[in-house]
Amino acid sequence: MKILVTGSHGQLGSEFRFLHHSSPHEFKFTDSNALDITNLEALKRFFDQNTVDVILNCAAYTAVDKAEDQKELAFAVNREGVSNLVNICQKHDIKLIHFSTDYVFNGKTVRPYNESDVVNPLGVYGASKLAGEQLILNSGISALIIRTSWLYAEYGKNFVKTMMALGRERESLSIVYDQIGTPTNARDLAEACLVCIEKIKNWSGDRKLYHYSNEGVTSWYDFALSIFELYQISCKVDPILSQDYPVKAPRPAYSVLNKRQFKADFGVKIPHWRASLQTLNFNS
């Protein structure tokens, strides 16, 4: 198959670039400079000239706090951009794998979220990602939507790299302990998606919503402690409440995702977040 990866310089897109050599399929990688998903005319020209069987849409606006002031931009990428891809998939009979977020939920629950649970995003970012989901689900195209949480990688900006940088600069840090979720190694997610592609006949014609994160549950505070322990960083970590660390966009207090359906349908064994944290080399 011929597979197009949008947003290929981000965390997840970079993992597909790292892994694609082990796949029998032909990959093409683009970013917003080469192919802007918000530009429908540019997309039409590209797909008129290139044959694509599957789109892995890693392009997204992900600046959670900035989105509160850049609502138009967030929706331009996360809703209008997705709408353009849906248009292309309809015209050329292309399958789509799209990535979404735990931020579509408000975090006011005490059990892992199922795919069918009521969505109610707290901020602009979550609302824009939800809008993209709904466009796909209502489109009739053959697609998978995969929600994930607390994504990190060797590439791009993420919590792990931020903690490592700050931990080596400062004697102490204050990290919230009342936000609960699951860190997700972007390489694990990319590998799981390659499994989805191999089983593409099983979801042909369907529109399915899945959850994927690593296994286990933690807080940002405990996640930071694990990072410092693994990389032998001596920075002291103090637990604080979310109310003591004000940010522009509210975060869900609980955003653990139930992965049962993904594991059942694709036969994927998901590693624990602590084990996955140890597999990437952040010192290089």
C-alpha cells in the first residue's frame, strides 16, 4: 500500500519516519510546509498527482494553552483541515487513520473512559479535536480515530523532555499531583498503528473509534519522579494541587483511557508506561 503521513515532523509523525523501514509498504512523509491540510486546493492538486491508499493524519494544532487565544487557528487545523482530508478520502476512496486526544473528556469520572462515553471538552483544544472526530464519524469514509493521552517521544516538545531540562537546571520543581492519566510512548502508538494497517481489511468500510495509551495509571507528579529516577536527576519534586499552578486552559483531572476494544480488535499487547519510558534514549 501507499501510505501518506501528514505532520511528519511532529512527535508521532517522526516515529513513523523512524519505523517505516521495517514495513513492506511505501511511505510518503509531508509537513505543513510541503502539504498544508488547511489548503483544500493544494490537497486536491497533490492527490490528483499521487496515488495514496491510507492517510495517517499526524497533523494537528496541539498548543493547549495557546489555543485559548488562537481558537481560529486551532479549529482551522483540527476541524477544517480534517474536513479537507475527509473530502479527499471521499473523492479518491482513501482510508484514514486520525489521532485524537483524552482532552475530549472533562475528567469528571472515576473509571477509565470508554469510547462510547459522553464527551465534554474543557477547553478550545479539546473542542477543536472533538470537532474533527465528529466530521470523520459523520462522513461515511473508511476511517479509524485513535484517541491517546500524555504523548511523548524523543522528538518534539513534551513533558519528559521539559522535566529533564528543568530538572538539570533547578534544585526543585512543583508538579501537580491531582491530574491522573497515562503517559504514552509515541513509538508504541506508531507500532500499534502499523498493526492496524496490516489488518486494514477488518475495518474496510467501517468508521471506528478507539482508545490507545500505555498501560498503567499515574499523576504528573509521579511521572516526573519516575523520569528523574530513571535519568538520575537529583532535582527535588514537590506535589501541588492544580489550583496552585494556574494555566489558561483547564485540564481534565482524570483522563485514563480504556484500551480493551483496541486490544481485542487488533491483538496488540500494550506495554506499561514505566517499561516504555525506559526504551527511548533522551540523553542522545
